[in-house]
Amino acid sequence: MSEELFEHHKLFADPGQGPMRLDAFVSMRLENISRTQVERATKAGLVFVNDKPEKGSYKVQPNDIIIVKMPQPKREIKIIAEEIPLNIVYEDDDLIVINKQPGMVVHPAYGHYSGTLVNALANHITDSELFEEDDTRPGLVHRIDKDTSGLLVVAKTEISKLKLAKQFFDHTTKRRYYALVWGNFDEDEGTITGHIGRHPKNRKVMHVFPDGEYGKEAVTHYKVLRRFSYVTLVECKLETGRTHQIRVHMKHIGHPLFNDAEYGGDQILKGTTFTKYKQFIHNCFKIVPRQALHAKSLGFVHPTSGKEMFFESEIPQDMAEVLEKWETYTENRNE
């Protein structure tokens, strides 16, 4: 088959990656490709580790570079600079801090080859060494979901990328999120633990597994900020940074994020049966057509100066408006 008929995927194993079968690792990282497709690709010699074809039973090691060639039309993966507005909170020669708007995909991937944060950064950071290669994640040391808003730091040099990445790996960064979740809490604060990995039946979402069985360790600390009858505004502090961590952890303890379609939060889970209340909820869903999650603050050590850096961002307009509506609803209900 002609090389043009293949789509190439490049995956990077984390510095702390534990032993995992190659086929399991690839299917976990490529959301839109089934385990069966991955198994066929490995048998056909189309999955390479450090430029060498490997079997599905190969155990992935830290810093491995995995290339997957799937028999699909090849896509252009070269980063195209696009004029997309960015809300820049801070910038110097080493890094840039962005307040990402909801709806923006962070990096090009299957189904999103343009209009991403990386495309916008390629246009803004024209002289960075990291944006000269066909790397879909240049400068990225962490990410937030497409429909999550808030703060994100991006490296502008290779040294900065390595030093910042180590801070995220060592969990020394300081990150706080604001989340509006369904239900009330018995306690004012608490900690959620449980390994997180791809759901065995739905690869697009994550799942909490018994400790040590599957997935990676995840720890989320939460604190109640405001109670609104049937929903609660909580602050979440991350010890780890797993995919969908807050969303899946909150669902795990029975408090899905408000209007989180992937984890069941886009249904009326608490409240009355009155038609007026149902209309109120649907109006709120229209105002915040996404999971109500915002990366509120971010702290790290500057990779060059060694100075402690800390940034805070305002709650975006859609979440602020919904919180105001819940405030009014709660006050009227208590009268």
C-alpha cells in the first residue's frame, strides 16, 4: 500500500511511564482507534518504537517514541500558523501563559487539524525553535480540555519545556480549578483518590479503577465554595494531572460537572419535578453549553530565573452568568 494512504501518529511515553503493553498504550492514547485496529497494526509491523517495529506485547518504557501507521488517508500534520486571537496573561523569552477560552482545542489531533491553540501560537511565536518541526505539541507541558477554560503555560524554548515538564511530572506546580457540580456535599472539603484510565468499553471517556488494577494514580482535593440548593461550586486542587481528572473523579463520587455531556452532567440530576425548574436548568445549559470547569490559577517556578510565578484568571462570562442565576434561584427559594 502506498505511503500516502497511511495516517501517521507520533506518541511520546512520559519520563515516569510504567511498564505497559504496547497495544494497550497505543489504544489508550489514540481515542478514535479501536484496540482491534491497533492489534492488527502491530501484527502488520506498522507500530514502531524508537524506529523499530515491535509486537503488541512489547512493554513501553519511559521516553519511548512510538510511531503508528494506520491504513487511513494521510493527513497534513505540519503546524500551520493561523491568525487566531489569544488572551495572553504573561510572556517573556522563555514561556507564555494563556487564558484559554472554552471551545478551543489545545493541539492538532484526529478531527482537529486547524483552529487549535498550537496553530495560534505558531502565528504568535514566529521565532521559536519548538515550532519549526512537525510536532503537534510544541512547547506544551500540560493541557486542558477543549471545553474547559482557563490558564495554560507553554514553553518557548527546549530548555524551558524540559524544566517545566519536570515540574508537572513531579507535581510541584500549583493548580486550582473552579467547578460547578451537581448535588450537595456532606463535608466542606475532601480528597478523591482512584486510578484513572480509559474506559474499557468507551475509549472517549475515562474511568476510575481500584487502586493498582489499571490506569494511573490520581488525587484531587476539593473544597466547597458556595452551595446553591441542587448544585455546588467547588474549588479543586490537583496533585496529579490525569486526562479528565476532575470530571471523572467528581462523577465517581456522585457529583458530575454541570452540563458535562460525556460524564452524565447534561441531565437534570437534582431538584424538583416542576416544569418551571426544568426550564430554568435548560436555560442554564444554553448559557454554559459545556462542562462548567475553569482553570482558575496556576503556579510554577520560572525555568530560567527560578522565581515563583503565580497567575489567576477571572471566571469566564458563561460560568459567571450561570452562577448568578443560581444565586438568584437559591435566594428566591429560601424566601
